[in-house]
Amino acid sequence: MPVAILATAMTMGAAAANSKYAGIVIDAKTGKTLYANDADELRYPASLTKMMTLYMVFEALEARSIRLDTRIVFSANAAKEPPTKLGVPAGKSITVEQAIYALVTKSANDASTAVAEHLGGSEAKFARMMTAKARSLGMSRTTFRNAHGLPNSKQVTTARDMARLGIALREHYPRYYKYFATRSFKFGGARMSNHNRLLGVVRGVDGIKTGYTRASGFNLVSSVIDRDRSIVAVVMGGRTGASRNAQMKDLIARYLPKASTRGGGNLIARGAPSAVAIAAVELPKIGPVPALRHKASARMALAYAAPSPVVGRQALAKSLAEQKIAIPSPAPAITPSTAAAAPEQAIDPVTTASTGLTDGWMIQIGAMPDRNAAVALLSRAQGAGGGALSGAEPFTMAYNKDDQKLYRARFGGFDGQSAATRACKTLEKKGFACWATAN
């Protein structure tokens, strides 16, 4: 038996013999499970919890209830959290962006608690928001009790749920997902390195998160995009950080070549619970920011609802009303009755990709009658665009044409016309339609 195959077999065998171990590999283009070992058994997430904390931060940024430069004040409760931590004194503050870097790289527990208290009023209330969000994403076996992942016997998840969250972060917030690739972060004169040692070592790895407590063992969620294949892999319960990393490397080497080169992605929206099922989730209704919380939950439900006469906005509103969950009117709204007065380039109220890039040079690769189809097109283009799209940010824009709502699929953030034109030429060679525009 070749040495490489023997080493892989030994590593896989050792993982299987570990009672804490659970693992899964998901094809991020098709949703197919390529590998699973106890993937639906309950495990402790440890600092993988911070993936959901960050999801909630990104959602708040997208809703514009906070900004990257918003200050987050550390309470005495946040400041006293045990390491790993930033060590910010009570009463002092950091920016939202510094908090993101702190969670991604140092996995700072004090910053996690400060974020939870800022967004939810208290960490307990924020944990209930996290759990409700998990349910809306289809993470049926996950329960959160805190924002950092420090030991709590009731804070549980599964490898499959963590893979689903990893995919959701990629799909819903491409503008902010790039933070997970941060190798180091300078704070207070000290440079903090990312705990994810696979970044820059294993080809295609662009995040996501590590975690460890004595009860959980060593956990790792990895996102891998290499050429036209993409996977999300999870290893939970490793005996050591080194053995966990070795197991992850083996999973990537073994299953990335088996991933599909075709598929629309957008797996979370496609496989999410129905609008009625989401409406049935018992959402927390306490805390100082219920309007944002309920708005975000309703927005998620709208994003998942199929654009059909059967399950549309009216049907969703009815089902939400039956559960006594308020559904806000999106702004700006585009409906058949207001189409004539609606601005042609109104921002899509349920888009989860970036909606802030309305200035400067951008490219458009299509317009779809369904937002999910537009997001899927962007995902395929991003995989094919390579370096030409490395600094670009995908987003959709809704507009009305002949009483029909369409969704433009665009990339923004180009440094001038020449960069946008070069990106178009690259995509055209890959079979995509493309044109550059300054507005």
C-alpha cells in the first residue's frame, strides 16, 4: 500500500476510534454529502459558536443597524471573561470591525460577550436570538446558551449543522465572509495570529473557524474553493490540534477531487425550511432590540419563500400573523401596485449579498426573475473568475421592468473602468455574458 494512502487510512481509523469525533464534507455546489461520520450526533461547538455570533454581526451590518466603525463598549461582565481574550477594561470600547477581527483570529471571548450585549441587550437574550437564527437556517439540532462557546452542557450542535452554518456565511454574506481569511490582526501593539493553521498552507482554504474546550475536543470548520470545485468540511472532537488538522487535510485531499464542477450553489436558501416552518419557530421577544430581531427573521423568511402565487408575501404574512410575528414592510418596496412609482434601481430588501456598492465601476453578468438564481449565477461566476474577481464583491439589485421584478447579478468594488473591463473579458472567455458600467 502506498505510503500516502496508508497514512490517510491510519488517520481516518484513529478519528473513527475517538468517541468525541464527528465529521462531514459537503459539496458546496450541489449540497451532496461526500463524507459523514456521526455527523448528526450532538457535540459541543466550543468556539465554533463564534461563527453564529459573526453571522448575527454581519446581519446587523447588512441591515445597517450598526456600522464597521460603531463602538462596542465592554461591560464588567464582558471584561471578566476568561481567556482567550483581548483584555479590554470595563467601560472601554472597540469598533465592530475590531470585534470581527478579534473573533476570527484570536477567538476572543470578551469581545464575543461585548458583541452579544450590544446586539441583544444581554448575552442570554442574544443566545436565544442565535438559536432562533439557527432554526431559520435549518440547523435543527443546535442550541446556543452563550456567544463564545465556553463550556455549557446545554450548548450543543452537530457537524452537519456547523457545515450548514459555514455554507450560510459564504452564501449570505460574501461581502463580510472575507474576514475569515485574515491571517493576523494587530491590536494594542500586539499581533494576534489566526488559530486556523490551514490558512496559507492547504491550497484553496479560505476560512472558517477553530474551537476547543476539554469537553469538545479540537474542532475545525474549513471552507475550500479550488478552481471549479468547492466544499465545506467539519472535524469535531479531535484529540489534539495537530491530529485535527491532519484529519482535515486528509478529508480535503480525499473529497475535494470528488466534488462537482457544476451546480448552482445557494444551498441554504434551496434547502431551508418552508416559510410556514420558519414562521413556526418560537422567536425570542425580549430585549432592547426586538424590532431589528423580528425584522431580520421576517427578512430571512422572505428570502427563503418561493416567488410563486402559492407561497408569496401575502401567504407568508398570513402564516407569520397566525404566529403573532410582525412582518415589516420592506423599504423600498416594489409590488405590482407600486411598480410605476418605484425607482428602477431600488435595493432588493431581502438580498443577503452586499447592497451598498451603487457607486463606482461594476460589472453585470445577468438579470434574473428570481433572486436565488441571481445569487447562484454570481457564485458560478466567482468560481470561474479567479484573480480577476479577487477584490470584487457580489451583490444583487432589484428593479421593475414591464411589471415584472428582476434581479441584476453584479460585482462591484473595481478600481476603475480598466479593471472592470478586464474582469468582463475573463468571464466572457468562460462563457458568461458581461458588461461594465459606472452606475
